[in-house]
Amino acid sequence: MTSIGRIFSVRNLVIGSALLFLVAFVLFPLALLVLRSFLGADGEISLENYIAVYGMERNWDAVVMTLWVCSLTMLFSMIFATGLAWLVVRSNLPFRRQFRSLFFIPYVIPPYVGAIAWILLLTPGVGYVNKMLVELFGAEMPGPFDIYSVPGLVWVMTLFYYPLAFLNVASALEQMDNTLEEAARISGASPLRVFWDITLPLVSPSFFAGGLLVFAASASAFGVPAMIGMPSRIYVLSTQVIQYVYMGTTSGMREATALSVVLMVIAVLTMALGNRLLSRKRYTLVGGKSSRVLPVPLGRFRIPALVFSALLGFVLVVLPIGAIVVTSFVRIFGEPTTLENLSLEHYGYILTFKTALEAFWNSLFMGITAATLALLVASLIAYYRVKAKSPLGRAADLIATVPYATPGTVIALALIIAFSGKYGLNLYNTFSILIVAYIVKYLAFSVRTVCASLEQIDLSLEEAAQISGASWLQSFRDIILPLVRPGLIAAWFLVFMTTFYELTMSILLYGPQTHNLGVILYEMQTYSNQQAASVLAVLILVVVLGGNVLVSKITRGKITI
Amino acid sequence: MADVRLENVSKKFGNVEAVAAFSETIREGEFVSLLGPSGCGKTTTLRIIAGFERATTGRVFIGQELVSCAETNLYKPPEQRNIGMVFQSYAVWPHMNVFANVGYPLKVRGMEKKKIREKVGHVLELVHLEGLDKRLPSQLSGGQQQRVALARALVAEPALLLLDEPLSNLDAKLRESMRFEIKDVQRRLGITVVYVTHDQAEAMVMSDRIIVMDKGYVQQTGSPREIYETPANRFVADFIGLINFLEGELVALEGPDGVVALNGIPGPVHLRGPLHSVMKTGDRVVLAARPESIAVLSEPAPGAIPGRLIRKIYLGNEMDYRVALGSLEVRVTGPAASDGIAEGSPVWLSFNRIVVMPF
């Protein structure tokens, strides 16, 4: 075969088209966004936009508020996550396996659903907790808590983003060779000293990486700051960007662009730093585990720790989900929760409300389409990356991680700028622009999942099939496919679920015909139709929690969102 | 230095008895191996001595001191037992350099810096790691990490040194040389050592005494020679080295000596006593004979059992013979020089040493 023939082989054409897709829908729009932010009014390169945008106090305030809120969220999450991780992994807390799963549940709940729940609980005057404190303990109206505040915002962000840190620290503790701790004990160190001298330094990379991931995630968040911050004029970068886009003016777009680039830099930098910390493997040595991990006895703190964990589980999971479920059945929000005040009328309202039904079908349709296409593209990339070890596969994998780190708000804005017809393709207000956004944003999820399941298939398994007389196709069908199937199904569900309830990008990209559940729910929430919003939130929770149970069954607990 | 005494120690994990009624005394300065297949209870026993497991019953003494008593709920945590321990994975702390690793036991004992420096220097010399004290563990080979672990276990001059399969992660050559090195260090310091291994050759080379365990029970205790030459039962015989088992029945006792009819083999075998004290006529017995304690003869001889040479394999330093005795196959090893007998020829086996065991 000639060299030209080799370059244009079917194999390269296939991966080439996947690469082309990524270049067109990831690199081009993001590059355009950055470039546009540096273009002056007459199309020359200048810092004009930045000077104009950051000359305004409200924009500075948004930057400072973002850094402030995210730093607090990061700090609280790290402390909270480390304590809990140690408790469920290394101590002799009763039911610690169950608590480990319980503490992780907030991770699979959409954060804006969490925001709605805590608004229901902590709104001054009518929030369930405030009302209870007023009625039972004689607190002064409107009750001690105000969710619409910076502490309220940090509280909800911490509760729903801390699992990122928890996951990191817990798995670092689990993977740590515990004879390292035993060696310190036998050297004469007390359990507390072992924790300081050995355990903490060894998990520190995961500790800091987890914190940085929390920071990046909360900087990218839109739903929580929009629902909790905006009503009391607390703006962060993501909500500020949306404000500008909604103005619909040229100057609004320019300001949104300049703010987005800063938001993107903050999120991508922190996430890159976090991943770098995690990938540094200087602490890996000869593997080995003690025959049996001896949990650290809590002694007289065992029962208090159990009570604390149970209370925490209640606050983390039962209280917010309970508030939403109860509200969805309440006739009038704010009235006492008595039998007369319970009804199914809001379910009836949603089920007959045309816009909500359309939103449901749109969510379903876009979720299925995006998940299927993402899986297809991801499988191609993963195959070329892991099996064929092609440099094109590696390049595609690398590009796919860019939108993963980029805040959804920024991606959506970039897609609007690039595909509103100015550059030959007009996708504005179509399903396509939403589906492209979903695929691009969540592709890295699928690639990672499929890569992981392909990597565990040793080449010798295929070779053994071939030496047994199977053709390449037969060995693919009989050996590879059955082994990667759980991974593929998991990858599909992960994208489907996140797409199903997506809000951040949808809020910028939806059109008259293409609103989804997240958007409708957001609108109901902002127009203070709490019960209808709760009905939708219940629906989303059922799909998401059910989907996660399914995925963890299929993959035997190895993968959740 | 101290002796170690375990009295009726047992450990249950749920319903599984990991260690049962373990009673032994390890004398001061003695090198004792706990030997057995995985799951035999040897590591659990070691971890009970260290204090990482609490025994279900029994008492543990280190020196004169009672460190654990299940019955009175007395338990001293590991950090108060003054023990050195080397782990299978070495457990060298990856975030500390060699000096910090080895000096740690002294640091937690609150020793002054100058004294620590001096002591660490000495012990690094002892394990041949001079000049590597600034290295991080990731910059060391497996063998060097192992020496760091050994140095750390010795630096505080513990009364007792515990080693949990310390050589199993090393390659064969290094393993061999480390055996002698550990033994050498133990001799020079005169320290009491309890050594856990599943490798019988390792146990034979290093130990003063071997405790063979299986399914939680001690099967035999003795010097390497006793364990090898007079195994107490079939398990010990089979676990240590190669051995042939011949089953049969004691047909007659002639004073202390006996006559055994073997299953599947024509002709009686005469055994020298004392058998009369432990057996009576009609008992079923197992005869165990090591391949090297049998001679292959090309001529009949008194007491030799006739058979046929099935296969002979040249192994360089010796010959490996398979001989058919009736329906049985017996393995024999002999000097490589006497290669004269052809496969298929009739031969006679003369048993130089036979161990008689109850069936």
C-alpha cells in the first residue's frame, strides 16, 4: 500500500471524522469566544472589552463574589469530607458501609434540586425549618434562617459539591496500604500521632485535589447561585454572564464574553491543578495490603459519632428530599401541612400542562439522542486510544477533556456565538445546538468510562480467542463486547441522566420549541410556583436515583454519576 | 531481649477459627519460624503477638510482662510493646526519606536529635545502607526498601523482632542472599525473632526451631532436622520437601520390630522398632520415605522390595527415578554418577529410613 493510501485508510477516516467533530464544535467555538473577547469595536485586537467590563463595579463584585463563595465552599467541603471519609473508611463506626453510600447521595441529586429543597426549608417566614422553630421554640418571626444570603449559598453548595472531595479522600484512604499505619504503631506512635504523621500526609494530594475539584465545580455552577443568589442580588460570574446574554444587546454579548473568558480560566486552571496533584504518583510503592484492616476504635465517642452521622444523613438526604416530596403534595405552600392541605392537584396540573409535557418529551428525546451519539463517538475515541494506540485517538481524548473542565455557561455562549449563522451554520433555537452542547460537555464522561472498561481487557484475551480459531469479528462479538457491555451501558446512562435534567447550558440555548425539564423547572421556581416546581423535581429525582441504582447494579457498584 | 510465651491462644473471625489453642514458648535469642500454607493461622498468630489482633482466648507474655489476656480483657496496644516488625509490603513510608523512616521509632520515643542521628547511622551500617539516608523510598530498589524496613524495626533495640513474609516480594537470587543477611543480623544482635513464612526452604535455612501450622492448629514443633526427618504426621511430611507415602497394615510384631503388608505391593516389609509401644498387630499404618533415603539397586538384596524402573531423568546434580512397586509409583533420587540401569529393567528398592505414622 502506498503511504497516501495508508493515510486515507478507513480506520483513519473514521477517527478523523470524530476529530473533525471535536474541532468544529469544541475548539472552534471556544477559540472564537476567546478571540472575540479581545476584539475591539472596529475589529482590532485590544483589551478594550476587559477594560470596559472590569471597570464596572458590578462585574468586579461578581468576580470577587465567585472567588469568595467558591473558596468558602472549598474550605468547608475539605474539612467536612475528610472527617466523614475517615469516619466511614477507617473508624469502627457502626453501619459505616451504609453511611458511606448515604453521604454520597447528594452527588447524584442535581444541585438545583438541592437549592429548591433548601429554599423550601429555609425561606424566612414560610420555610419548613423556620416555621418549626417559630412554632415549637418560640423563635421570632420570620425565623432565624435566610436562605437568600451568602451563607445560604455556601451552605447549599457545600452540601451538594462536597462529595467530590469526599470521593477523593475516601478512595485514597481505602487504597492506602494500611500496614503503613501499622508500622507506625509498632514503632511506638499512638493512633492520633499515626493520623498526623502518616495518614494525613499520605492522603494530602487527594485532599487538595478534591478541594480544587469542588472549587471548579462551584465556580461553574449556575442553578444554585441563580435560584439562591439572584433573588437577593448576589451575583457570581455564571449568573452575571446570563444576565448580560438576556439583555440581548451587542454590548451585553461583549461583556458576557469577557466575563466568560475569566470564568473559564478560573475553572480550567483549578481543575487542571487538581488533576495534576492526583496524577502525581510519587507515593506508589510495592503494593500490599494487610490481611485485615483493623478499624480505629472510637471508644466512648462511638455512639456520639453514630448519632452525629445519622443526623447528618438526615440533613443531607432525608430533609431536602422530604421537603420536596411533601411540597409536591401540599395544596397551598406556607399553610400548615395538614390532611386538608394535601392533594394531588399539582401533579394533575403538571400532567395536563402542555409546556411541561413538551419539556418532558424534549428532555427524553434529547437525552436519548445525546447519550447515544456521545457513546458512539466515545467508543471510537476509546478504541483508537486504548486498543489501536493511535495518536489521533489520544488527540481526540485530550480535546474531549477541554469542555469537561469548561463551565457550561461558557460552552453555551461559545456555541451561540459560533453557530448563529455568522459562520455558515445556523443552529440557533434548534434541538441540534442543545444536543451538540450536551455531547460536547459530557463526552469526557463516556470516553473515560469506555476507556476504563477497554483497558481491563488484556490483549491476550483477544489473542486467546484468535488462537482458538475465532475470526477478528467473532472474537469482538464473543469476547470484547460482553466484557465492555456494562461499561457501555453505564456510559450511556451517565450522559442520559445528566442531560435529562441539564439546566446550565439549556437556559442559554433553548428556543420556543426546545425547552426541557430543567428550564421549565427553573422558570416555575423563579415565578414562585413552588409546588409545581416540586412535582417536576420529584420526577427528576425518581429518574436520577432509579438510573443510578440501575447503573450501579450493571457495573456492580463501580460507577455512579 | 525477651522470651515470648503464648498460653492457649485462639482467635475466631466470626465462626472461623483462625488460630486454635496455641501454646508455645519462644526462648530468648531464639529464631523461630511459623510455617504453613496460606490460611493456616501463622500471620494471625504473629499479629496477636504484635497486638494488631486481639485473641479470643489465652494470654501472651513478652519477657516477664503480660501484654494480652483475653479472659481479663487486658490488652496493651502495639505501640507500647517495644517490638520491631518487618511487613510483607515493607510498609516504608513513601513521604519520608530513609533517615526519617529509620529514625521514626526513636523520634516518637522523644530521643534527642543527636542521639537519633548516631543510632540511625549505626543501624544503617548494619543493614548495608550507609550513605542512602537522604533518598526517598521511591528511589530505592525492592531489596533496599526491605533493608530500610529491617533497620527501622531494629533501631529502637526492641526486645523482639517479628517478620511477616519479608522476602516474598523479592526475586529468587536476592531472596537467597537476604536469608543469610537477616540470620546474620539476628546472630550478631542476639535478638529473639518470630518469622512467618510459607516457604519451607526459607524456614529450614534460618530457623532454630520451626512451628508447622495447618488450619489453625500446630502440627509439629521442632528443629529443622526433626521436622524433616521425623515428621509427626502426613501433613507435615507432605508440606516439607518431597516424600513417598506407602499405606498398609501391621501384620506382625517381632519384639520392637514389625512386619508390614503394603497395599498393592507383593511381599512384606520389615521395619525396625520401637513399634510395640505405639502400635499393635492389625493397625493400619502409613510409611513415609524421602526420595533420597531410598536406594535403587540392580540386584536383589536383603529387605529390598522388587519393582521396575519406569523412568529416569537426569537433573544435573542428581538422578530422578520413578519406580513401579506393584500398582504404586515411588520417587527416588540418587547420585547422577550411577546411571547404569536402563528404563524398564527390574530393580530393588532399599529403604534406609522410613517414618511410620498412624493412618
